[in-house]
Amino acid sequence: MNPGWNILCDFDGTIALDDVTDTLLERFARPGWELIEAAWKAGRIGSRECMSGQIALIDADRDEVDAVLDGLRIDPGFHDFVRASQRAGIGMSVVSDGLDYAIHRILGRHGLDGLPVIANRLLQTAPREWRIEFPHAGTQCRSGTCKCSCARRETAARKRVLLIGDGQSDFCVATEADFVFAKGKLIEHCRQNHIPHAPIGGFLEALALLPSLLDGLFEAQTQRAERLLNTRVRTP
């Protein structure tokens, strides 16, 4: 039985094994996108400004973009994880600071395009020109998609949030989640910040952990993290 859990799942590097946007940029972008990337990594610009500049540099038609997307792989355990979550009555949304068109295209190839997708909007403006819109941006957030707002909506609906992610775009929302299945850089971030989490290498491990989550076996870890946070708040 699902005790009120909903899953927010990152896409690039989590569901997709590669960063989809970077793959498109490496294949099709005119020179200059790496300088924009460097400015973002250095913290001089937010991801919205970064992606707006980079997407404007893509020189490709739709068929070329689709051909690259159709060659990208997803985690081999993701399909089974989705089906197990659905059988348990757990809702799942793909929440990404990536490109909605790419996510729908890749998931559709695997029969999973029924999953809700919250992501930046990729629009073709000319045969070989593209731009990006940010329908899920937050007023106080520099990301294209404010994942924290998504988590807060779930909390307001009295749902507990399981975040599954891997990198920098998941750092902020990890503090809003009730529990995290963490990959990559997100593992160390959760460790350093005492965020309740389980490290995973992929969705086969997440699938194995799902019964423990539903049975409440991670509750003690969550409670310890909350006690530590309360102690820090009270310490002068």
C-alpha cells in the first residue's frame, strides 16, 4: 500500500544515461556554447540565461534533432521501476531543467510518454532555429524549472515526496523532499547536508529499495536528520 508517496524524478543523467541537452549542443551548436556553459558553472549566470543562449546556437532541423534523440539510451531498469511504482499506487512526474520535446520523444520510444513531464519548452522557430521558454520557472529561482515549487505542491496536497536525481539541478529540491534516491554528485550533497537518502547506481537498485520505502524502513533516518536540523537551529 502507498502511504501517500509521490515521486519527482530528474531526467538527464538519471532516466537518460547522458545529458540530452549537452549531447544536442555538442552535435549541433555553433561556437560559443562552451563559454556560456563555463559562465553557468562559475555561478555568473543562472540556468535560464545559460540555456537561452545555448539553445539559440543550435543549427539543426527537426529530423536531425530527432535522429540524435532516437539514439540516446535510458536506464535499463527505469521501465520496471515505473511499472512497480504504478502497481503500488505511487504517482510519478518527470521534473527536469532540460527540454520537454526531447523528454517526450525519448520516453515515447519506450512506451512511457504517459508520464507527466514538467520541463522547459523547446520551440522550433525556423527550419534550423530553436528557442526555449520557461513555463515552470520560479520568481526566486534561477533555474528554468523550479523543482522546489513542484515539491511544495506535492507537500501542500499532503503527499510525501521521493526525489530521484543525480546532480546540481537537484541540490535545492533535495532539502524539500522527504527522502532521496541519489545518484552521482547528489549523493555527496545529501551526505554533507544530512539529507535522508539512499545512494543508487541506477533504477534496478531503486526498484530493490522501493519496498523498504513503502514499509517505512527509512523513517528512522528521516527522523534523525530532522533532529539534527532542529538542534542546529536552536544552537546559538
